[in-house]
Amino acid sequence: MRPQVVAHRGASHENAEHTLGAYVAALDAGAEALECDVRMTADGHLVCVHDRDLRRTASTKAAVSTMELAELDELDFAAWKNPWRELDDEAPARDERLDRVLTLRTLLEVVADYDRRVEVAIETKHPTRYGGLVERRLVEQLRHLGWDRPDSPARVMSFSISALRRVERLAPDVPLVQLVEKARHWPALSKVIGKDWIVGPGIRELDDHRKLGPRITRAGHDLHVWTVNTPAHLDLCLELGVKAVITDRPAYLLDLLDEREAR
């Protein structure tokens, strides 16, 4: 069965991650789902940012949790990806809205309004000073769209089992993905996660520990794998019957899947 292609932080190989520009590019490429990380601002907004602080993506040492949304909105979240853009006289004019901080609400509205079904995989980052408030705010936004019901296009992911249990209590119909950082963590996790939870190991762990994938599927869990960017890693996912591949290069992986099916 062909796996779902999920754009990791948008089409983030060519575009600055977590920007509206990266997600628009992913949708234009045909991505079937979008992945994002969320953190909470000091004034209670969920924003799509991976790192705890903004040194890498917005050239400031400040932590996301200490800044209000209006302050974040003044920053350029795309310049780090192409620092020479301003020197390129032939580059097309850029809409600055594509390069600013992206709220989860805006991303969900883009998905809801799109002209085909697009799913969204939302990762909550922990530890955080706001603890379980992140999951409560996230579920509120899903409920506002009616996405807390069966057949929701949204799923919630986390390395934190406590975070996923909170979502399960608040919105039991929302699919959950237990992310797995190391193969050695699986034996303990397998005993405590929900029987219908999806499991999300990294592709390098699956590659380095070839028994891990079969062990997870034999336990009755679907696999959603990150971050799959090469033909060899895609082929491993196909061997394992992975249900979703999370990739920085959605257009490339879609083309590879088309090639595999045409053989």
C-alpha cells in the first residue's frame, strides 16, 4: 500500500521550515499531509516553531515561550535559509507574509480551506514551561474546526507519553502518534502506550536496528516514519509497510513513489 507523503515542517528542503511559504510549496507539490511542531507564546498563542529558542531560525536568542505573538511577528523566519536573497537582483519579489511566524490557527485554516483533503500531523514539544496547557489549547483549536471527531484530518504526535495521554482524555477520537527517538526505548514504550496508537520511529533507527520495525508492526501498531529523504530510506519504508513517510522533500518522494508504482 502506498504510504501517505507528509511534508516535514512544509517543503523544508528548499524553503524555510514552518513558514507559510514552505507549506504553500508543499501543497503545490501535492503533499497529502503537513507536519508541524507547536510551541506556546507568552500570551497564549500556539506557533509553528521547532526549537525552544530562535537563534537558528530568526537570529535572536530569545525563547519562544518568553515572547508575545506581536513580537514574534516582527521577525524574519526565512532569511536564515537564503541569506543572499537580498543580493539577488533577479529574484522575484517576495510576499513577506510567507516569511513571518506562522500560528497553528492559520495553518489549520489553510488546510481546512484547501480544495482537497489534506491532513495535518501536529507535534507538541516538551518539556515546556506551559506543560499541559499546550495540549489543552491545541484541542480547543481542533474542536473549533470540528476536528476532534472521528475521521479528523488531524493527528497529534509527541515524544512525551504524558502529552499524548492528555490529548486522549480531552479528545479521544483524535489519532495519536508516539514518537520514538531510540530503538532501545521501544520495549518500555510498548508496554504503556495505547493499543491503537500509531508509532513514529526515526528512519535512521529503523535502518540501524532492522528488527525494530517488524517488532512494532507485530505489536499491532501502524508506522509513521521521520525523516525520509532518500530512495534507500523510502524503499525500507515500503518493505516495512509504513503508512506515512514524513519528508523534507515531498515533491521528490511523490515522484519516487510514482516511479516505484510504474515498474
